[in-house]
Amino acid sequence: NNAYLRGQSVHVVALRVLLRAAGLGAINNTQRAYHAPRLGKIRLATMRYASSFVLAASLFSSAVTQHAAQSPLHINPGFARPGLQPNLTAYGANVQRLELSSLSADDFSILGHEAFPSHQVRVKRVKDFCDPTVKMYSGYLDVDYGAKHLFFYFFESRSDPDSDPVLMWINGGPGCSSSLGLFMELGPCSISGPLRSGSNGTEWNPYSWNNKANLFFLDQVHSHYGETISTTEDAAKNVQAFVTIFFETFSKFKGREFHMSGESYGGRYLPVFASEIVDQNSRAEAGGFEPINLKSVLIGNGLTDFKTMWEGYYDIQCKNLSVVPFQDIKTCVGMKQQLHRCLKMYQKDCVEQTDPVACGLAAGFCNEALSRPYQTTGRNPYDMTKPCKPEELKGSLCYPVTKHINTFLDRPETRKALGVHPSIGNYTGCSPDVGIRFSASLDHFHSNQWYVAGLLERGIKVLVYVGTYDWICNWVGNQKWVMALDWTGGAEFTAQKDRDWIVDGQVAGFTRSANGLTFATVNAAGHMVPYDKPKEALAMLSRWLEGKDL
């Protein structure tokens, strides 16, 4: 159990136990706004019953110890000794260079880097999978000497893999698999229904983002023991290690333009991940090797600032914006009356101080006042124009295709092709373990706009795009934080006028741009823009990567 408790307090472990016991283990954190009232009550309960912490943690860690005895962890014997921290100024250029084409399709090749002694990358070539026209690879980033793992897919570009940029995509959650982005949204192949006889289960996607870039899909951390990352800042260190090891090892892509993209909780992830890379780049240059050529960040329907999102929850339901107001007047009056109190509580308890109990109660109040009315409408939280029953939300995120993706990824032939270890259980679209830990640390209430400002000040471009039919991470809330962003280019950005952007002669949405920051809406798209509007999404990406105005 020492391996499980390493770096964690008994309180964090016990909170996780209590949350699971309360029935929150099955909750997907992309629905976190729905369930924050319960979380607030649970957090309060944990304080009231503080004497139960040690007992709960002891019982749980004992169970983990028994599981560990039955399931030995496979750790690369080449890992460096524990205790070393990444030091980008203390090593030379003695890194093995490899060509991706030389990788085996049967076994993983293991890659390391002396700057990251507790990390390694396992990667293999994948044959006849998804898109036969491009080279594909899959593998894991092993973290903390093999205690945690991030799975990834990598597809070379359909256009010009030798010169096209590298693009990373990450889904939200926290803890949701980027396989959803791959097979449902923007990958080279998609899964749209039940698997057909004689088919490998996938369909060609003509609007894949690897039309324009070499494309990564990176998952969140998981482990055999349930030991996971609990904050975005910790996860950023692992992503930075993965990116560094990749570019340093595969000379074909070294120095290539790099763009980071994602959606939903990616609005929290991506600004922090990109900032970690920028900060480490200065150390890389001091160490005498080439920094990562990070060019931009693309945030789709992101949760970047919870405060403005709550404001958006009122506006999107009660004003004539994307759709006509669908709450009755009495409900809207009640929401408006509670909005000021919500924002005041949130600012005091979640921004100005970090009291987990007070912040949990503030979140509970805000969600009861501003989110609960939406839940009573029977609408899809990811697309306000579509219905969705509670059982559908829990079982498939309101999209039946997610179940077909689960079936495909659990096929023995799929697991074998990707190199999934037999000890790893069935595919899960979103990990409740990861979600619970991030919630326990109140990670989702961190305001990320300051990271965005820091990136812009250092020349990293940022695109914030939002589907107009999304409720949970709506365009109104996103527009509010973008317009209020404090940075040296802000005055010129806010002085711009919104203008239409066009795809094939049709208005795709409105946009404004200045000094490296672009905001854009995508008309009639929900939470997952590439799923609802694939042609417009690819056009947007193409113009962005080419440095053109939308």
C-alpha cells in the first residue's frame, strides 16, 4: 500500500472511498456540473466524519495490498533509480535516434530519456488498422517507474508526413479516453454503428484532421492499482515528458511545428500543458538541445473558467441566443436572482481562497440554482436541440455510438493490434477513478485564463472555438472569459467586431481575432464540433495551421 499512498494524504484516499460509496463511482466527469451539489454534500460529510478517514484509508489500502500481491506490476528494469527529478539542464545530447518505420508490429520498443528517469515510452507499429493509407503507431507513456500509464495513438499525415506539423488531441472528463475523439469525431476512421460481418469495424473519415497534420490521440493516466494523477498541474509534467521523449527520439519530427488541441475539460488541461512545455523549453535551450516547437493551442467547447460558465448557464437558457428561451419566465427570474450570490460565493470560496468545504458548498449552491433547471428539461447537455433521458446520459453520454466504440475496442483482435496488455480490463470511455480524484482536489474550479494570457504573451497562438448548441461548455460562457482576458493584446482584441466566417459559401459561425488570439463559434454544432460539423471543423483547422484568418 505504500506504492498506492505515495505522495497522497490519508484524507485524499478516504475521500475517494467515501465518494465511491456514495454512488459517485459511475459518474462521468464531463457531467461534473450536474453532480456538484452532491459533491458539496459529500465533502461536508467527510469533514463531519473526519474520524472515519484513517479507518477508511486503512481498509482500502489493505485491499490494494492484497490486489498488488495477485497482480504484479510490470516495470522496465531499465528505469533509473527513484528520487531523481527532471533536469533539462543537466544532460547532453546522448539520446538514441530512431525511425518510426523501424518499429516492430509485434512488440513494443522502449524509449527513455535521461532528463526523465521515471518515465518511459513503449511504442509499436500497428498494421491494417483504421486507415490503411497512412502509417499508424500505438503505445504507452509509463509514469512514476511504471506505476501509471497513458495510452496513445499516432497517425501520420495523409498529405505530407515529412513536412506537415504534429497535432496532439486530448479529450476531456477529466479521465475520458481520447478514443472518443478518434472514432467519433476527427480521427482517420470512425465507428458509426454496430460492427458488420466481414468488416474491420471502422469507416473511412474524409474529414479527419490527419488530412493536414501528423496526429496524436493521448489518453489520461490510469494504472493497475487505481493510482492516478489528481491535478492538471501534475498531469502536465507527464505530457511534457512524453512530448520531449517523442521529439528527441524520432528525428523525423524533431523541430516540427507542434500544436495542442482538445475539447471540454481540455479547456483546463491544454493551457497548463502548453505552459509546462513553454517553461521547460527555456531549460532545454540552456541544456544545449532544440526546444519543442510549440506554435498554438486549440480549445474546443472548453471549460476554462467556471465562473463565466455559470453566467452562461443563465444566458443560454433564458435569453434569445442560440435557441429561443426554453425556461419559463418564473424559473429565469429565480435563476437571475441567485446568479449574483452564486458568483460572489464562488469568487470568495473558490478563487480568493482554497477552502475545499466552502468551495464545495458554493459549487453546490451554484449548480442547484443554475444547472438544476436544465436537468429538468430532458435536453441533451451536449446539444440543447436534442432530447436525452438520464439513463441515456449515464450509459452513453446521450450518443449510442459510444457503446459501439466500446464493443470495437474490447474485441480481442483490436486489443492485440494495439498492444493492450491482457491484464488490463475492458475499455472504459471515462474513468471514474480519475474523475473522482480531480474533483477531490477541486481541480475543475481552477481558473485557467491566466495560463492562456501567459501563452499569448510568449507568442503562442490560441484558438477558442465553440459549438452554438452546447449547453455544458457553452459559447456564451467561453466568450465572456475571452473578452475579459487581461493581456497586452486585449484592448485590440476587444475592439474588433465579430464577423462571419464562411465554408463553401455558407456562414459557419462568427469570429474575431487579434494578436494571436482567435474566438470562433460553429453554428448548429454541439459539444463535439468535429462530430456535428466535420467539414467546417476541418476547414477551420486547415486555415489555422496555415496561418490564415478563419
